[in-house]
Amino acid sequence: MAEKKQERSWHPDFKRYMEFIAAHENYHGLKYTRKENGEIAWIAPKKSKTGMLRVQWAKRKAAELGIPVGPGAYAKVMLAIHPTKKKPCQICGKVMSLFYVYPNQALLKSLKKVFGLEFTLTQSVFEVVEILVRKGFAGPKIKDYFIKSFHLEERYGPKETRDFLKCCEALCRMGKSNLLGPGAMSNFPDRYDGFHTYNRCCRVEQDKGRTTDNLRTYGKDRRAYELWSDGNLHAANTFMKSAYFAGESADHIGPISLGFKHDPLLLQKMSAGDNSAKRDQLLYEDIEKIRGIEEENKGFIAVSWFSQRLWHFIRTNYAENKDKIERYRYALKQNMANFMEILWRIKTGCDEEGQEFLIAKLLRAKFECFQNDYRMDEQGRIVERTPRNFTDATRKETVRFKRIALASVDDYHNKENRNMQVSLDSRNYQALNGICGLIGQKRYNEALLRMKGLLDDIQQKLIQDLR
């Protein structure tokens, strides 16, 4: 039996903060419930009844504040109404600002190089300047450093001295620079106040996706490996790191978590702030863009193989059903949950042959794109392909891919707080048992055909629910 996951601690200061926020007039009408012990149920998944009521409340509040509803709208609303613009950490109680005032690693490295001083991720940029002044550095030198680092030359002349740090913060909050970050990331409607419960001080320890090792590999988009995405993965990784995206963020027009491919054709420029706020949203204009990309690149299908039947239905019907876009997104997400569960059942229920089958029939074909290097134009089309010069590190890339992909199957199944539950029925599980029987006999080709048939049936059921 799996060991029960230990609950995160709730610092007394954070508990007092929850009561303060819930009672504040700025949040009047924002839905919350209480647990049996009387504490506020602070967390509510977006698809829960409470989460959906919170979203409706935020849309009304956005209208009151004149904030257009779209990517990043909820983050803007919740920051605008926050009474103190700072919050304690759920874990340690440290109070931090909700503004983008804390140096990220790139700025810390630069500060050390220029001034010879080391600062931390939790010292605000205002503290940094105060320390620099106390250490004897001249005000004009400090100001010139920040203006150059944040490319503010066109906004501020040499005589302008007031509020340049606030302008640095605003640029980062708008996604125009990534040198500063907030004390707590936005997370509405999951969190009542709209911000993660743990602050920057405890983020690395509490958010497993933000560990140092994981962050080093984000340029290769770990999610594509975790979610068994199709597409030219190596070309997409290369494109994301190219000069085309300098100063911007590479956004997947169709989110990988909904079954879309990790492919250079499906990447677009977006500010870091907007990209973070977009999360796994699927907008009408996204579908329009994806359809256009498919039409311009004959034979290209935007989704991975396990979502193609569902995507064909959505692509055919979305224009006349704009009111169903959120339901389409939900169906794609449900299909992903079902697919990951099927992978887990095969991996854990078919003995050693299960993992062997998944590698041989589902993963190995994805390794082919790593044999070449690629150069793309600004539309993500491959314009040059050359045999790859392998090093010790690149030779290990497919090994790493397999390790991440196989581990993610267990992680996805065991994740306690995912808000999308599996919707397989008894017929589906019966079919899975038959597939495992074939895998046990090492009849992998037949098992793969049966697996494709099972996934088609699952998608057809989702399509019936959408009609």
C-alpha cells in the first residue's frame, strides 16, 4: 500500500490571514465553505461548484474594475482588490509582497558580477538598492545599472530619478522582463485570495515542479515528456530557446495538457505573465489559429494520436458552437486523464512486459526526431535539418525521456490534488484486461491495435456527451 501523503502544515499567521481576507469587504460575495473543524476551505478546484462560483464572481468584479476578461484577468483582479498587497507564507509565515519585486537568478548573478555582492531570492529589489547605497555605491551608478538591465533607456532620460524601481516591477508584472518575480504566484480560483498559499521562500521545497533539477530542464519542456506528447520534440525544444523568443515566452497555442503536440508549428510568442496566466485555457481564437496552421501545413495534425478523434469533432463543430469552447477544453482534459490511466494500468498490471510494450510501441518512435538538429523560420517551419553531433549529454537524452515519461505515469495516477478524475467504465476496463493479456503473450502489435480501438471508444463517448 502506498504511503499516505503528508499534509502541508498551516502556519498560525496564515490561518489568521485567511480569516482576515474572508471577512474583508473587498471579497464580499466570493464563495467559500468551512471544514468540520471550522477552518476555511481555502482551496477549491476550478471545476468544483465552489470554484465555478468563484470564477463567475471574478468575471463580475473584472467588469466593475474595467479589466477585460482574458488570459491574466483573474490575476489582475485579485491583485487589484487585495487590501495589503502582501501575504504570509502558509509554511513558514514569512510575509512577502505580491508585486514583482524579488530578484530572479539571472539578476542575482548580474548583481554579483557588477557589484561583488550576493543577494537572495527573498530580498526585494528595494532592499537590494538600500544595501548597495549603504555599501558606498553611488546613486547614479545604481540607477544606471537598473535602467540598462531592464532596458528603460527609452522611457527615462538621464535626469529622471524617481520611481525607476517601480517601473522595473511593472515591466516584470506585465511579462516584459523576467528579472523579477512576485512573493507568491497567482492561482485563482483554486486559492480563495487568488495566490499560492506558499510564498517564494518555501516554493522550491513545496512545489515539486519547481525543484532546481526540474527548472534546469524546462527549456526542453519537461511536460512534453511527462504527457507523452507527439510532435517534433527536439525541434520544438530548439525553437523555444532560439533568438525568436528572446525577451518573450514560448506559448503552446494548444496546451500540451489537453493533448496537443509539442511541435515548433504550435508555438507562439507571449509575454511571460500572460503565458503563466493562460495555463491550460483553450480560447476560440486558439482553435482558429490551430486550424489555420493545419491548413497551411498539409498533413499536419495538431494533437497527439490519442486525442485525434475528439479533436476532429471539435475542429468541425467549434465555429457554430462558441458557447461550448469550455466544454471542449474539459473533454480534451478528460481524455488526457483517461489516457494516462490506461498507461498506468498497462505499466503496473502487465508485469515487466507492460513497460517493455510502452517503450517499444509508444516511446521509441518519438526518439527519431532527436537524431537531427533543426533550424526554423518564424512560423516554426523547419527550414534546415542536419545530422546531430552527439555528445555524452545528448546521448543520454532519450534515456532521460524514458525515465521522465514512465515516472510521470505513476505520478499522475497518485497525484491526490488533480481536479480531473478518470471516467473509464466497466467495458473499458474489460478491454484493458484483454490488452494486458496480449501484452503478456508479447503480441505487441495486436495489443497496440486494441489500445487504439479502446481510445477511439473513449473519445466517442466524450463526443456523445458534447452533442
